[in-house]
Amino acid sequence: MHHALWQSVLGEIELTVSHATFTTWFKNTELLDQSDAGIVISVPNIFAKKQFEVKFNDQIRTVLAKNGINPKQISYTINTSGKHTRLNRETTEESPISSTTIDDLLPSTRQKSATTIGNLNPRYTFDSFIVGSSNDLAYTASRAVAANPGVKYNPLYLYGGVGLGKTHLMQAIGNELVKNDPKARVLYISSETFVSEFLDYIRFKKKGFSEKYRNVDVLIVDDMQFIAGKEKTQEEFFHTFNHLHQNNKQIIISSDKPPKSIPTLTERLRSRFEMGMAIDIQMPDFETRCAILNIKASQSGVKLNQETVEYLATNIKTNIRELEGALNQLLAYAEMRGIEPDISTAEGLLGNIRHSRPQHISSKQIIDKTAKHFQLEISEICGEKRDKHIVVPRQIAMYLLRSELHLSFPKIAVELGRKDHTTAIHSIEKIEKAIKLDFLIREQVASIREKLYA
């Protein structure tokens, strides 16, 4: 009911505003709640919240009145999850499991479509996924899984930091399977949902838990790291995994770490996760970040000049979610002020990205932060010892001196107490290569960088 009402409101508003305005402000909104006290509308960010409160509130109230709704108050809340909310889905990841949900998934109702069963977001498709060098292997493997589920790469295990596209790829596989076979039983959940429903199953003896997870053709589990440390839940998932795998059903998993790096993950579950294909998704390179910005701006009906695109791509290096957030802030600010979203506007709005960081990072700070990260003394990292637990941190410090301060190789060698600058060259080349291939090294370098610029 809420979804239908809000779609009606959006339909009327779309006829009265420009395409760019509708795409920028209204497209990603939802009606969260409707009660005697008023209604609550979800908006994507703080700029949108202010815009709705100041500019669009009266317009929304007028359209609601046309639909017979006269709320005492209209409030706006920021949706930080990026996921659909309860009133916009038939099954919710966050809510406790219900008997209705379980019954819908029993074998007798298998004719239901995968979209009804699986919480898939239709916006996540392969066509809308932007491929670059950081994710091309994950994209190719995901395509292969969608073409032949349960045959190749089972399980498919995608890992990497937040906001890099893991959820998008996993749901794209599900949506592709649904498109090819509308009767396919695809279930997308978070590991937190699995944990919550398993606890309900244990505490309240709710029926249908095993059937829900075992009577599917494809099981997609997001954020698997949250299952770590929960032994009984891991045991249950182990049996679920075995049942599906033995019946050639596809399993797709995401996590922020590779299986071997998830603490308190049982060995038998870790070995199951490693038996298929585990692929790392990295932060997109500069060219891919530029492509993402161009495409996202175009979808909002805006054409950014290359100078502005490159400024944003240069300054936002954390993840795609933050990159899109910065773009949305720029477009929102320009729309509110009635100005062009050019580089001067971007610098004025996002200049705090640079200015919030220390203006002068010294060699001493880099070496000190690296030593503390690895729980070493500065005398050790700059000393003569060649133990592996000291050599690798020393090499990382050299790499950071080069990447952050652009010091010469001889200067780097001196800073770390080395006599020969070829040692610095070798060390930096080794870390550059390791960052591309070794998740742990990349995670350590990123963590030290974050501490430098905190």
C-alpha cells in the first residue's frame, strides 16, 4: 500500500519537474512510514534532506492531498544502508523470520518467482556494472556463474572493502538467472539475517528454517564475516552448504576478507569457501573512477567537464560509494544554488577533503606510524635485523615514503638506515606488486595511510 501510494505521488511529481530534477532528488526516495502522527520519507543524503525540507515539502503535501492523504507532519530521514526498506520489499533482511515467509519458500510454492523469494534489487544488473582493471576478473567469473550456475566456480567467493561493488555483482548474477529462468529459486540474504533466523529457529522452534535455505537453486550470502565466532550457526551453514553443493546448486558469498583471514571461522567451513573461486575486488583505478563519475552524472541528466571529473577522481580514493556521494553532493549543491557543477564549485565544496588532512606529512611520521602498526620500535624498523616480521614493515615504510612524499630512492634508503639505494628500489617494487596480489599487504598499507591522514 505504501509503495503504491508513493509511486503515485512520484508519478505526478515527475510530470511537473524537469528530468534532471526528478532524477537527482526524487528517484531514490521511499515512503518509510505512514501513521496518524505523519509520514516519513527516506532520502539518500543530507543535501537531499535539506532540499526536500526547504523546496519540495509543499509540493509533496499538495500531491499527497490529491491522493486523500493529509499528514500532520512530513519528515525526511537519510537512508544510510543503500538498501530497500521494509515497506518496499516483501521480505526484509532485517526483520525476524515469519511463518508466512517460510511458507512461501516451501517446495509446494516453488512456482513463485525468484524476485519474490530472493530480495533482489532489479537495479543491480551486469549492464549497469562498470568494469575496470580492479574488478574485471570478478565480473568475468560472475558472468560465467550466471551462464552456468552450479557448474563453474562453486562457491563463488568475492571479497574486498566496502562500497566496491560486491553486492552489485552478486545481485546481478541473481537478476540474470531470473531473466533467463523466471522459475529459478534465487535467495539473497545477509549473513546477519541467517544468524538472526537461526537463533529464532533455536529459541522459538520455528518451522521451515532448513527448507528455506536448502530448497533453492542459488543461495547468495552477503557479508559472510559476520558469521565468524558463532559456532552453532557456522555448523548449520556448513550443513546447508554441503546440501546445496552436493545437489549442484550455486552458492555465492561475499566478505570483506578472504576466507583464511576471517578470525574464528571454523576450518571445515573455511575449506568449503576455498574450494571454488575466491576473487578480490579492489578500489577502481583513476580511469575507472572517471568513467563511473561520467556515467553517474549522465544518469542524473548532467554533463560534467573533464577537469571536474578528474578533480573528483583524484581526491576520492576510498570506495565507489564515497565517490558517488561526493558527486551527489556536488550536483545537489549546484542545483540548489542554480550554478554549474564545475571544478571551482567542486573545490569549494569538497576542498575539505584535502584541507582536513595534515598539510605536511614527514618521513618521521610515516616511519613512526608504520612501526606502531606492526608493534615495532623505530630502532628495529631502521636497524640491521633481517627478520621477516621486521623486513616487510620496513619495505612498506619505504613504499609509503615513495608514494606519499615522492622521495628519491637514495633519500628513502637513508631514512630507513640502508646504505644502498638499490635496496629501496627492490623493496618498493616488491610492495607495489604485493598490493596487487596480496589482500593482507594491501589492507595493511591502506590502514597505515588512513592513520596518516586521520
